[in-house]
Amino acid sequence: MPVSWGGASIGPVAPPARRTHPWERATLKENVLDVLVYLFEHFITDAPEGSPDRDSLQATLLEAGFPPGEIRKAFDWLDELERGRADGVAPIGTGSGPVRVYAGPELTRLDADCRGFLLYLEQQGVLDATRRELVIERAMALELAELDLDDLKWVVLMVMFNQPGQEAAYAWIQGHLLESEGEPVH
């Protein structure tokens, strides 16, 4: 079955630049975010022809050294992201809506830097409340003990890529987040 992400098919393209990839950390290829970032960097394209199916992608990921359980979780995460798309949501406003209050596990997993970053994106008009909630939900769905700011940036990038009509917001995020790491964006 073909895999789609934001209406785009997944197929080989040049990866965006990033200083430290999750699979280059001391803890190599051991969580679902590592699989997602690998897929995002290596297999996102808007050309539907020739896109690999889920079995081909799984074989590629296994060959790259990712654990089968984490690959399955990554595909489940993508399926849930597709179901959670903010279709038909009003355009992003000025970011002057209500303030989000974090509680329980959100406070544990999303540190002050992560929460501040989400607030910054809202204030810049890049995220609205609906998309912020989708980012938080997808970040929490990773089931990681804690996300650092770089991890959250990748979640934001993946979620916004999946949002129809949000190409400008996605481009802003890609340019500001990845470019700020001092490397060119492809």
C-alpha cells in the first residue's frame, strides 16, 4: 500500500540539511522519531509516480538498521497524522488567541524551551490553536520520556508539511528552523 504524507507521495529526494540527525546520536536508531525523521529526510516528494509502498519502505528501514517495532510505530504515527489533518480550518490568524495551559505529561515531556517555542510560532502566525494542538498531540504520541527542542522542531515541520494550504507556513518553518542551524536548506 502506498504511503502518503500530506497528500504527497513518499519517494526518494535529497534530504534537507541538519547538523545532527537522530540516528547520529549516541542512542542510534532506537525510537520512532528517528524513523520519522529518516523517512522525512529521505523519502518525501510530491511526485506520485514511483513512490514506494509500505512494504518497500519497511524493507529499506530494516536494512538501514531500524527496529521493526519502531518502524510499525512510525507508520501508525503517520496514519494518525493523516487522520488528524486540519482540513477546512480557517486560515492562520495573528496568534492573539487564548494562552495554552500545559498539564501533567505535557509538562514532563515538553520542557520550557519547547512550550516557549510553540508560543513563539503562534505569535508569529505560523501555528494556530488547532495546529498547535495537533503538534502537541503528535509529540505526545511519540511516547518519548522527553522531547528536546530539536525533536519538537522536526515534529512541527512534519505536521505542517501534512497540512493542506499551509505551504507558506511550512516554508517559513523549514527556512527559519533548519537554516538557523547554520546549514543550507534544500
